[in-house]
Amino acid sequence: MNILMIDVGGTNIKLMASGHEGWRKVPSGPKLTAAHMVREVLKATEDWTYEAITLGYPGLVEDGKPAREPLNLGGGWMKYDYEKAFEKPVRFINDAAMQALANYESGRMLFFGLGTSTGATIIVDDVVIPMEVGMLYLSKGARFLERLDDEMRDKYGQKKWLKSVNEAVEILRDVYKPHDIVLGGGNAKHVDTLPAGCRFRDNQRAFIGATRMWPGADMLVEPYGTSWRIKRKKT
């Protein structure tokens, strides 16, 4: 299938589609509503052909649908009729879960996203579980979201930001015991020396996760409450 990926971030909406190199971006922000997002996506992709849409949603997704309004965007996301607006089938997955799914092979993998805000997903033996880690505390009493986002990197500088990133990775490693840790998101490229056991993956790789929402991929992920289950293609 030809898939359109819509990855809704706090700064930009990132768009990729089957058969097209690279991605396109349109601005996001705290006033972005679902209706506005759809208008901008349709305008930016009017010369693309696609059959179905995967939407990486910056918030809680339950049973394949938005279950809570995004914290850093405008309103109107939960009850909007996306399939009517796009005239295409649409499947939802949490944005960090989509990134994690794109980089997963097997076992116990943790994805830690460093962008406009922080996000994380753990995949354990083909079960995909997004997590809200922004409220976790670093050692000096500050939360992840108070030390690791765009604003804090600008405010405290690269050195302090990197120290907080490394501490956050170790906290998550101690708690979740992953075999593999993937750092992603727009700010992951600024981690010049990766913590032990970590690998960096560019945001464009998320398109692999988007395709894994639809039949024909090497893995097919299906919603189950607030998590997803991977079904592997038989060989």
C-alpha cells in the first residue's frame, strides 16, 4: 500500500509518503487544531498519491483512537472525523510508539525521544507500550520535561543539557532493563557522545513504523487498549 505518514510534533508536522524521497514539513505550535492540521497536510501533499494514512499522535491513543487532547497543541483532536476529512482510511499510533516501532527488531527495546518535549516507548517481546516519562525526576529534583526540552537546552546550555540526558537515560535503563536503547527526536542529534548501549536514529526512519500499521509490512501492529501488539509476517 502507498502510505502517507503524518508525524505531529510540537514544532512541525512531518510528512513522508511511499515513493517519495525525504520529507516535507509544515509548522505546528500551541494553536494547531485538528482541522488546521488537515488543511495544511492536504495543501502540502496535493501532488502526492497515497491510499492510507498513519498519524503519529502526540498524546494518549486508546483502541486506535485519540483518547486525550495533546498537551502542547490546540484543541479539537479527539472528536474530529479524520477519515471524512482526508477521504482515506486513517490509523493512529502514539508518536513515540511509531518511532520505536520503526527501530524494533526483537526482545526488549526502549525508545527515548528528545524533541520539543520528551517521549518514550518500550517494546517487550512484540508488545508496544508508550510511556509518559516527562514527569519523572532527575537527581536534583527537576523533572525530565524541565531539563530536556528545547527551551531548557537553550536556557541551560549544551553541557548541562547533556548531563541531564545521560542521567535520564540511566534512570530509564535502571527501571526498564532494556537490551537496546534508541535515542530519537529532533534534539537527539545534539548528543555528540552516545551513552553506553545507545544508538541514534534519525526521525525520517519513523516512516518504517508508519508502514507497519498496514497489511503487507514485515510486522503488522494492531491496537490493544493503550498498547499495540506486533504480528510478524510469516515466511
